[in-house]
Amino acid sequence: MVKLKMLNGLIGSILDENQISLSSLFPKLPKVDTETRSKIEKLLESRNRIKGEIDEENFDDFSDDLNLANYFLACRKFPESLKYYESALAKNSQSYSALCNKGLCLFKMSRLDEAASCYDDALSTYKNIPEAFFMKGKIMSVQQNFAEAITQFNNALGLEPENLETKYYLGKTLLSSGNTDGSIETLESIVSSHDHVDSLLLLGQIFTKENDPKALTYLGKLLEISPN
């Protein structure tokens, strides 16, 4: 048991060093480099061997389950990740990080209604989670409920007014909803002070469709930033 706890602690510390900690909220998939993955895979081999030798059940605690869930999420192993999120939530049903990250896992598995439910559960206890509003906006946008998506993105921006990804998705969703002027205004507010590649590309596409020479301005700036 002591060896198992030591291994769990090592896994947790390595993940924490790579910003994949217990308290991390992931609006997009985290990254885990090859070296880190190699270290953890070796620890997991030892962990599974030791675990198989222990007769006692239910010895894993919440933090171990959540660390493993976050690790498998970073590795794009969604079924394994989901299994550990559910185990963690069985021990702490109100963990906002477990709920939100489980929501991202389900989103990547295209289980959109279940993902939205996770974010709703998190927001029912913790009212102000910008990542939860952002992901609900993405879910609603995929489901083509653009009005609700716009509401959720605005909720997120109310908490983080300068979040570029949220602004970009708001602009993209406004365009999908038919509000081209609103989309242009939002996207131009981003590129006025930031070299945001996605916003420049989308503005170039919008103005190209309108046969507006401003398209060359934005696409030219995009080529300066990203020549390839």
C-alpha cells in the first residue's frame, strides 16, 4: 500500500509540473510531451502490478483518480479518462475540476448532451466558471443553437473580458447565426491589438466572400505572422 501511494504521488507531481494538476480546468485538450508520457507510463506499469497484488478494494482516493483521468485526457484516451472521472466524482460529486474536465472528455467523444450536463452541474454549485460557460457555448454552437451559444460566450466574457479564444468563438458563432456585422466587429476588436491567426483568417474569408479588398489586408497580415 505504501509503494502504491508513493507511485500515485510521483504521478501527481509529474503532472503538476506539466500544468496538468488537480485544479486545472481544460477548455481544450492539454498536451503531454513524449518524455513526460514515458515517465508516467513506466510508473503506471508498476502501479498496475502493485495494485494487482493488493486484496483491499476502494483504496484509491479522489486525487489519484483525478490525476489519472487528466493524464488519459491529455493522451486522448477518452474511455480510460472517462472511467477515472466517474470514479473521482463518485468520491467527490461537487468537484468543479472533475466535472468540467469530464465535460471536455464527453465533448471530444461527441456526447454533447452529457457534456453540457457536466458543466451545468459545475455551475449549479460554482456560479462563476468562465471555462464552463465557454464550453457550453461550444456545445451549443455544434448543436447549431447559436442564440444560446452567443449567450454562453458572453457569460464567459463577463468574467474574462479579454479572453481571445472566447472572443474568437463569439465572432465565429455570430457569423454562423447570420450576424456578419457583429462578427466583423468582434473579430476586428481582437486583431486591433493581437496577432490572432484564426481571427485574421476568418476576417479574410468574410471579406473575400463580399469581394471587399479589405480581405487582402487581413490575409497579408496573416502571411506576415505565419508565412507557411
